[in-house]
Amino acid sequence: MTFNRLPCLLTALVLAAAGCAEPEFSPDRMVRVELEPRSTQNFSATVALRWLFGAPAEPRIPAGSGLDPALIERAAGSVETQKVGHNEGLYRQHCVRCHGVTGNGLGPAALYQAPYPRDFRKGIFKWKSTYRGQPPTVDDLMAVLEHGVPGTAMPSFANLPEDERRSLAEYVRYLAIRGQSEQAIVYLMVDSLDDEESLDVESNPRHRDAVQQVVAKLDARWRPENLDSVTPHGDRPATPDSVARGRELFLGKTAACSTCHVDQRPRGDRHDDYDDWSKPVWELAGERDRLAARLADMAPTDSGYVMLAEDVKLRRQTLKEALPPRPVSPRVFPVQAFHGGGERVDLFRRVHQGIAGTPMPAAGPPTPAGEGVLSEEELWCLVDYIQSTSAAWGQP
């Protein structure tokens, strides 16, 4: 039997980088530098997160959470098999080299991928069935694991047993809720605590209750009963007239698809726009440059020089740990693969809700009871046209 040693080697490198000890979750430095809590508050936020969510090898589930502890425990920790057919440490085995231990998209292979691996901590996912502002369903995550993301480094894990994929999907939910909780907790500290006051979830009931309420609200957003999926209706076979109408919408001002996706020609690069993962890095780089320019005009003896120098240093250090920002890259029609799937229902949902975390807007209603820019029939005409251009180039 032949084994692929590269995944195991990369995983070993991650552990080696942690000094051969069990790795810890890394703080979200982008969130903390933006909010600038004091160092003692930074540390207390880390303590609170560990109290709530545990560590990579020993995860905890917040009280009352809808997460499944058994599934998460199986995906967490080191790679091992204690009995035949029951593998553990699934996330570290299959995902950490790209998505990182914390789920921050900073695995050792991340820099060399385009697009970058997903940073789960924002709780924003592109390829899903739900409305734009909502998290994905478990089935959405399972679908990505089964099919991968065509045209990217994200492979299909259809060869894994379903129970292992389900465990990985639940662990991704865990990492996302943990990441969103970190940002919410830091905001809570900045808004509610004095500068010299630290968060104490272990012995201060007021702090503990406030943090648990924040996490409970985030957790509730991920529960199936609070998610609304876009359910397509009115599909029918494409016709020459529907394709022509779709092209008219594609090139017109109402849908304005060709603003980014140039019709059957090389696209116009959008160097002025970034997605929700790269934009904060790009903005922080601009802030660093502005502060550095101010610092250069000051003398070390000037009032405020030392504090400004620390601000510049903090931003430089934070940017060194981040992936370089990349402008958005709209799909080249019709020659590139559909990242979120090329089936009619996939394309309908893309134009209906856009792509979360990106400048791609929604043409359908923003909520189940809302009204969209385009009617459902017009959305299907767009799907007809998009599929017709891809079919002409032999794309699936």
C-alpha cells in the first residue's frame, strides 16, 4: 500500500513550529490591533476564549451551545487511530496545512495558493444556500467537503467516510463561532470596561454572564431553525429567447454583471476592491503608512512620539503575520471554473444572493420576505446565459 507523505510532513512542520508541544489557538491580531485593547485586556480576552472554547487538543463547548461535542472532539487534537475505522484528529490531518490550527487561513501552504484558504473566524462563507448575511447550513459545509472548490486548491474529500466529513464540518462551525466570539468579546471589553479593568470570566459573575450572552447570540445564528435557504422556483428549459434576455441583463445597467465580468473577453482587473478577508489588511497597511509619515515628521523629544512609534510598530508586526492583500478577481467568462458549482441551482443562488464576503452583490431579495433587483424569471434568464457561454467553451 502506498501513502502520500506530504500531508503528514506538512502537519509535522506545523507541530515542529510550535516547539513540538501541542499548538494553541492564535489571537486574531487584526481584530485586536483595530480595537487596541490594553495588553492586560488582550491577555484576559485570551483567557476568556480558552475558558469558553478550550484548546486545539482539548476543545470545550460553551454552555447551551448547539454544537455537537462528540463530533468536535473527534476532529480535534493530534492524528491517531485507537480502533480500526475510527480516525481522530481529522482537522489536523486534512485541513491544518492550509487553514491553520486556529482556522485563520494561515497554514504553511496558504501563501502559495490563489485564492487564499478560507479564514473561518469571520463566520463568512461564500458557497452556501442561505441568505447572504446568514451562516451556512451543515449541508452546505458538507457539500464543499464532498465536491471541493473547483479551480482552487480546496480538494474534494468525497473519499472520506460521511461521518468523518460531518465531524470536520462541525469543527469548522466550532472554529467559526469561536472566531466570531473573539471579536465580540474584544468589542465588549473596549465598550464596557475601564482602561485598567480586565475581563475576569472565572470569578466575576457580571463578566461571565456578559460573555456567555454574547456567545449565545452568536451560537443562535448558526442553529438550523434560524437559517433561511434560498429555494429556487420556476426553473424551465433554456430557450434562445431566455438566453438572449439573460445576455441583455448581463450587459445592462440593472444587473450590471459586465461591470466586473466582461462578456467573453479578459476581465477588467478591480485593483481598487478587496474582499472581507483582504480589505482589513489593505486598510491597516494604509494606516501604518499614514502613521509612519507622521512619525517621520516628528522628533523623538516631541510629545506623543513614543506612543505613535508604538502604534506604528504594532501595525508593522501585525501586517507581518498577515497574508498580503489581493484585489478581488471576478470570474473570467466563460473559461474559468465555477468555484461554487456549475449546476443551475448553484448559479441561481450565486446571482440571487451574490457571494458573501465579496463585492459580488445580490440581485434577489435580501430576505425571504424582501424584494430583489431582478425577478425570479430574470434570474433564471441570467443562469441560461451564463451556462450558454460556458457550454460554448466546453465548461461543465
